[in-house]
Amino acid sequence: MRALVASALLLGACTAQQISSAQTDANNAVAAAQPTIETACWLAQAADAGFQVYASGANANAAIIANEKTAMAAANSICANPPANVAGAIADVLAAYKSVVAATPAAGS
């Protein structure tokens, strides 16, 4: 709650032009990151392919296979529709995080 209040106070001290400029800069950073996102997606696919080979040849733990499947579903969701701006990037990361957390058993269970 304190962080929210602090954020509101900081934003209140900014002018509309500063906020707009910061948002534009952030959106430009996301746009500039598109090649990096594409590379990360390619690497995730390559890692998944390697994991699938390992899992098919080894006596892999079913929980590990399920966790990898969940992680790849989250990555594939972002890779299929990469974010075009900061709002999209934040929404994508939060959705992926929620998906993985929801599918991951709590520690000690």
C-alpha cells in the first residue's frame, strides 16, 4: 500500500508532458526490443525441443514435464502475439506469471 501511495505522489509531481514522454520512451523501448523478443522466443523453442528429446528418452519426473509444459504455454502465448507497447508487455508478463503460479504446486505440498 505504501508503494502505491508513493507512486501516486511521484506521479502527482510529474507534469502531463513528462508522463506522456516517459510513456512514449517506454513504448519505444518495447518496440526496439522486438528483435530480442523474437530471439528469446526462438531460444525457448530450441530449449523446449531439447527438453522433449530428454523427456522422451529418460525417465523424467511427470511434475517436471508438467512444469515445462506450463512454462512453454506461457512463452508461446507471448511469442504468438508479442507486446507492442509497455501496457501490453506488463499485461503479458503478469498473465504468464499468473499462469505459471496457478499451475505450480505450493512449496511443501
